[in-house]
Amino acid sequence: MRILALSLTAFILSLSSAAMAEQSVGKVARFESNPKALVIVTGESFRIPDGLANTKVAAGDIVSVTWASDGTERVATKIMKRSLAHED
């Protein structure tokens, strides 16, 4: 019974952290170097942590950015390049 309760608790916590992630899609306007950030044409800015620093996207690319709020900052957790066929 204790194992079931622990498993259920872990499952609920994983759902709550996934629910906090948000996603934005747009064209890359520019990169900022200090701190490392990606800005899309809508003006949204996403801090890029060291683990994502080598993401291969360039200005003009369409990207999907999964992010989480860290106080007043949006911190990218995943950056995916999209093709124009996926643009909304």
C-alpha cells in the first residue's frame, strides 16, 4: 500500500510540473549573449540555460519554445526548429 501511495504521489507531482510548462511559437528575431536569450518577433524573450546553449537555430527560423516561468523570466526547457508547413 505504501508503494502505491508513493507512486501515486510521484505521478501527481509529474502532472503538476508538466502543467506549468508553456509553449510559444514564432520566428527568431535575435539572440542575446549576456545573459543567453532567444527573442522571437513577438518580443517574447526566453533565457537559454547552459544545457540548451548549443541549440542550432538562427534568426529567421520558426521555432517552438517550451518554457517555464522562473519569477519574471521565461526559461526555455526545449527549443525545436519548425518547418514553414507547421506555422499557424
